[in-house]
Amino acid sequence: MMARIYPFSNLFNFAEGPILLLYFQSVFQKDFKFKKRYLIHFIPSLIFFINSTPYLFLDDLLKESFIINYLQDSRVVFSVPTLSFPYFTHIVFRKLQAFLYMVAAAILVYKNFKKHRFSANNAQGYHFEYYCYCFIFGLGFYLMELLVSVNINPEKSGNMLFGSNVNDQISYAGYLNSLFIVSALFYPKLVFEKYFTKKPLHEARLNRKNNSLTESDSMKYDLHEIDRLFGEYIESMPYLKDGFSLNMISDGTKLPVHQISY
């Protein structure tokens, strides 16, 4: 499969950094809209795709042989035919680009975290605790892959970093990536939030629970911010739409259902 989809995979591999940053912009900017100028971020994807197009004209048997050899020794990728600059440039640039975009996304999250007085449990329902956790693994993953990519330069001589086997080196970064994926299990509501909020029974239970909240519970919430977000949202008269509900308000204000109920 890899033999057939390459080099089209470059279009996605080089887009992972920009997509990450744009995602967090959409999370923290209430009126976020994708603009044409954002397409500039995806120019490297196109450039590296064009550079790797000679691979498309290789014989199918040669492609299959290439993949088999790659599984035995990852350095085989450096022999991929390119149009202009060598494939080694692809590897280093992609890791460096993703790392820098992740740093930019982390700064964006940090600024919003600071704006909310470094409170992981905030009125807007942002999961800053989980974001920070992910960035620790993400930055480690890309930084390690960048070091390995530079280290396995075919023109470099001498011992390689972290051992002599290329595939083993790559696996170290993979371990960090696996830990990142497993970490999602500890935040099920973040990953499956739409399933949590769309269950009527669960919503009814939340309503009953919130009816019994005491005055001390209000101290947990930024009531002024909740009032501001709700006020801005309600001006658009969303209650005129069919199916208006707490869930619709939650989607529009980015506030958890239980806080709106309170």
C-alpha cells in the first residue's frame, strides 16, 4: 500500500504541522474562519510532492522491491528518486517543520492558559491539562525524530546516535507516540465529548445534579465570563432554530452543559 500511495502521502505528511496550528486557532478564536492566505502554510506540501514525482514512473515490481528492502533497512529511503533536491531533505525538513509548528501551537495554548489564570478547570471547557500533557509527548516525539533524521544522513560516517540499528532508532520516537495515544484513555470526555453531551439521559442526570448545587459550587466557575459568552451567543437568536437545546447552546458558547444549567 505504501508503495502505491507514495508520494501522495507527502501532501498530508507536510501538512500535519499547519493543520495542528490551525486547529488550535479554531479552538481559541470564536470567530475563526479559514482564509485563503492560510494556504501559504501548505506550499511545502506541494513542493515536496512535486520533487518526489519521479517515483510515480517507477516500475511496480521496483516499487515493491523498494518497500521490502525498506523494511529491512530504513536507509533505503535515501535512494528514492527525486526531481531536484535529495530525499534526505524531505525527512529533515518535515520533522523540523512539524516541530516548529508544534512549538507555535504550544505558545498559543500557553497564552490562553495564562489568560484563564492557569486554571485547568475553566468556564470555557478547554482541556488545558490534557493539551500540556500532549505537547510534552509531541515535542519529545518530533525532536527525537529530528535528531534521528539528521543522524542517519547517508553522508554521515561513524557511529549513529542511540545505537547502530536505524529501525531501532526510529522506534524510540514511536514509543513516545504510543504513549501519547494511550494518554487519551485518561481523558475519555475530551476524545468522545460529542457522545457524552448528546445522551438525553446523561443530560437529565446533569440537570438534576446541578439543581442541588450550593453557593460554594459557583466559586468554581467564572460567572462573568459565562455571562459574557452566553450574552453574545443569545444575540443571534439561536432559539428560533428547530431543536434548540442545552447541547446547541453548549456547542455555540463552548461551555459545558452542566455550567449552562447552573
